[in-house]
Amino acid sequence: MRIKDVIQAKASHEVVTIGPDATVRELVALLAEHNVGALVVSEDGERVTGIVSERDVVRRLHADVGVLDSPVSSIMTADVRTCAREDALTDLMQTMTEHRIRHVPVVADGRLTGIISIGDVVKSRIGELEFERDQLDHYVHQT
């Protein structure tokens, strides 16, 4: 299975972005409004500047309550792992596991085209396993 298959199966193809100069308070509002766990940081909505997650916010809040008025760029991850639509899902799963990341932007020709969450990966994998189970069950009951 490829990343493009997972993206096609998603209910929403929208990728919510936030500018690096927006405040962490604005970030929290967007996370809640869109019910997502991370936002891609982008100046133009196309190029990936960074990524910032709920986890980033919580860890910084623990150390500094005043972080809510700081720019998103102060807490974002700038070294972003990305994937391409043609990449294998198994490769993405390995990357997510090795680097302990839950959200990976999908990029084509340097432009943001989607985002894959660990939830998307798990849902896709469960679907594959259910299909295989059904096929084996059908085979066993046919003979």
C-alpha cells in the first residue's frame, strides 16, 4: 500500500497550516477548532517550514506558562520528516516508529499536498488485516 492510498481513504484532504509568526495561543485555537493533533507550519500554505503538535505545546507549557504569547516558531520542529505520495506505507510506519513522530506531511515537488497521522496509518493497517482475514475465512469455508 502507498501513501496516496491512505490519503484517498481519508474523510478530509484538508491540511491545516499556521504561520511561524502566529502565537501559540492561536495554534491551540486552531488545533481545537479542527480537532487535529498537529499543524504544519508554513508561510505560504505550500512550503513546509516546520511542524508543531499538541505535545510540543504541553511540554513547553510545563516549563513556561507564558509560551502562549510566543511565536509558533519558538516551539515548532524545524527538521520535518516528510513523505511522498508514492512512498510505501511500511516505510512510513518504520519512520514514525523510529523517530517517535505521529504526523508526517506529504510533499510533492516541494509543495505540501497532505498529512498522514498515526491514526490514519493504524486505520489503514486494520483495514488491510480485516480484508486478509475475510479472504482467508472465505477460502476456508469454500473448501
